[in-house]
Amino acid sequence: MENSQATPLPPSSTSLTRFWFICAALAALVFVAIAPTLRWLEFSNSAEALNVATAQEILRSGNWLVPTLQGEVRTAKPPLTAWITAISISGQTMQDISSPDSSVRNAAFVSLAWQTRWPALLAACLALLLTAELGRLLAGPKVGIVSLIAAATSLLFLRFSRYSTTDIWLTLWVIAANVGLLHAIFHQRHWTGFVSTGAALGLAMMTKGPVSLLQTLLPIAAMYPWLRMQVAFSVLVAPTDGQPQPVNTPTIQPKTFKAVAAALAVFVVVGLSWFIYMLVRDRSIASIWFREVTREGARDVPASHWHSYFSLIPYLMPWSLFAVAGAIVAVRERLPRMILAVVMVLVPVVVMSFARDRNERYLLPMIPAAAVLAGIGYEALKQSRPLLMLHAFGLAAIAVGFPLVTLFLKPAWYTPLEAITTAVAAALIIERGFWPARREKQTPLATTFIVMLAIQAFFILGYRNTRQGRAELKPLAEQIADRFPTAEIYNAHPRGKRPPPELGVYLNRVLRWTDDPASITRSSASKILLMLQNKNDPDPTPPPSWNRVMKLQRDQDWWWAFELPADR
């Protein structure tokens, strides 16, 4: 570990080029390993289906500036993710997903899965590159490379990097802002650092609103007084001539004010223009945004447990032990830059824990800093055989234990031969990579990288056929699309909620809500009425003249479809 009181020499252009070549190759391998699996899953993830349905409606309606969802203005979330998703969908795919031919539709939905997900996966891999840069800035190039590997092979990244959700894009903009800010602070690259931070924060605001500020500016602000006491702004700045700089209290130059002002202007233009336009258009929208930020009343579900975000530790598997060890090393050694990584994890998690709604995917923007801690722990303790063996056991629990556990699942995910062969292969690779007599210098890193990327594909291969891995209401949508390709569709949810978002994706039509199904009258087009039956409720009763189409279970509830024939 480098001494916190010594000014690190600047990396040579050769070493920096080698660093970026290695990182780019690793990120490319991650993309290549996950990309084939993007077509395997249906739109079963609700957050993703909500985004894709919004993108579809943008393309159908042409409402780009003010997107709608199921015919209603979608103002709760900024539209950047939906815009990117809509741009990625081809016109042919939009045409084919509404084809009367079921085989054409099914092929088009596979194309839709690829077109909407690969940009998100690319964003996740770009975030990995910036994670490496964050690790390099805080602890050196070796830690940077390990940080990339730790982030890419963590369970949290492998679970969510394949979905087209706002949280993936938020992660990219948050890490971009943090890296730009640290370049401005540590290396006095004020114009490029601050302005890039302003742009990244603006894009983050257009992705998920002000939550990005507590994941970027707040940790730096919380750390600033301590950094200043340590005279970090002068001690940690890399010199230009290879000689240590004198330790002086840093002063803010006029050019710094200009760079910060330019960054603020960029942030306002990129991140606030849409919000200002929407607020001028409808001032009542402010209450909706407040509800989204605080999450009070944003969802009709019970509040999450206060300790929900403790799940970050197991989600860092198989790097959890090294991440904890890295935090201990940083605090024990009083290394200012490395302690900043601790703060960048803890401060957002603590503040976000006060919100009512706590979802595991909200932790994605904290993965880069947590991975840096894992890199710090690995580089400091990689000679510790007990810790390496514990890491190996954690890796084996995932790659060997998971295939064996599936043998006891009903229905089975794999054949016994597939599960046992995979478990044995993983065990042999891990033994080869971690056995002390055979272990080479970087073998544990390579072993973890290969095993985790392989096991994620194996996992998705089985998961796609489970109830959780399939869009449960897709058969209902297919039935309606086959029998009533031009029908108008109404949703009679008793509390005015939208139906599950996968229905919007697979029907590719507006599902209008109605509080009075009896008011729907016959016309030249047939009508479809969707009605919800909660668990233990009696069967729903449609108005007279409506014919039952089918019913389908989703979770503990049932969704019914009724048809009002066209007026002949």
C-alpha cells in the first residue's frame, strides 16, 4: 500500500496505456460473456418492463418530450432512460411485435430484448472502466484493475447488468461524476474535471432525479473537512515534474471559480431544463416529484425493512470479505483517499436507508466504491492464505453449490448430468486457481473472473424457464393478440393502478384505466376488459354482454380478460 503522506509519482504514458488496455480488454470480455444471455429472458423484471413499455409508447405516440404510459403522462421519472431505450428499438421490430402472425411476434420480442438490453449492458461495462479509474485514483493501478474484476463478478452486477433499467444508467452517470470530481480535486484538472462532473450529474438528474447528488456530492462534502485537515489537496496532488510538492494549504484560484461556474451551467442545461419545462407546464407536478424522492406513497406496498441495504454485503459475493478487509485497512492506516471509498459507500447507503422504499437495485451506484474497497483489501492481503481460502470457499459456494442445490428444486432447472458436470468443472477450476502449491501470482483473480462469468450464463440458462424468469402474463397477452389483434383494451383495477407492465410490453397497446366498466359501449371494434382478482377474493363480475376470454395467475393474484364483441 502506498504511503498516504507521500506524493505518488505520475504514471508514465506507457504504464497508463497498458492499464487502459487491460481494463478495456476485461470490460469487453464481460460484455461478450453476458451479451448472449440478453435474448434468453422474457420481460419478467417489472422495472425493466415499465421502461420498455414507456419506450414503446414513445414510438407509437411520438410524445418524446413528455412521454406517456398507458395513455397517462409519465412525470414521476425523468425520461432519459426511456429516450435511450426508444432510440435503440428499430422500426421493423415495432411493426413485427404487433403482427397477427404469432411466430413473427415471438421472433420480434426476442429482437426487442436484445435491442433494449445491449445499450444498458454497454453502459454497465463503461461503468466498469470508470470503476477501474476510480480505483486507480484512490489506490493505484493494481487496485484499479482488481476493482474492475470485483465489480464485474459481484452478484449485484451480474444480476442487474442485463436489464434495461434506470439504475444501470444512473450507475454510469454517478461513477462518471465521481471520477470527474476526483480528477478536479486531486489533479487540479478543473475544466475537464468539473465540467465533466456537471454533465454527468445533469445526465444522472435526467435519469433518476436528485438521488444522484447524495451519491456524488454528499460523500465528497462529508469527507472534505477531514481531507483538508490532512492537507490532502496538496499532499495527494500528483506533481508534473516527478518531484514531491511542498505541503501548502490549498487556495482556490479564480480559474477554479470559472470552471465550477461552467460546470453548474452545464448541469442546469442538461439536468434541469426538462424539470423546469414540466414545472412551468404543470406546477402540481412538484408534489409528484417530492413523493418520488421521499418514496412516501410512491408505491402501494408495505415499507421495506430498515436493514434492507445490509444486503450489499452478500451481494458483493464472492468479494465480500475483501471489501470489508479493505475498509478496515483504509481506516486503520488512515489513508485519506482510501477512506474516501468507505465514505462513498456508507454515506449514500445510510441516507437512502431513511427512505420508505428500499430496493436492492438502488445499491448499484455504490458498487464501484465497494469494488475499490475489495481491490484495496485484495492487494493488501493477497498473501494471506486463510483469507484467500475463504474467498475460494465463497466462490465455490456459488459456482459449485448452486448447481448441486438445483438438483432438489421442483421443477428441476437442469438435468442431473448438467448440474453435476457444471459443479465438478467449477470445483476443478477453483482448485487449480487457489491451491497454494499451484497458485501463481494472478491466478485467483483470473479464476474468479472466469468462474463467475461462466456461472452467470449457466444460471440464466435455467432461470429463464422458472416462474420468476418468465413473464407470467405473456400467455394472456398472446391470447388477446391472436384473437383480438385490433381490440381496444381497458383496465379495471379497483385502485386505479396500471396492470403489470409486461402486459403493456407484449400487447404493445394502450391499456386505458376505467373506474366504471359498465360505461364502455359497443363500437365497430371489439373491447377487452382486464379485471384483477386478489387472493381470497370472489371471481370478478363483468358487466352484461361481456364474454370471458381467459384468466391467468400472477404471484398470488389472478388477472381475468373479458371481451365485448364488436357491433355488427
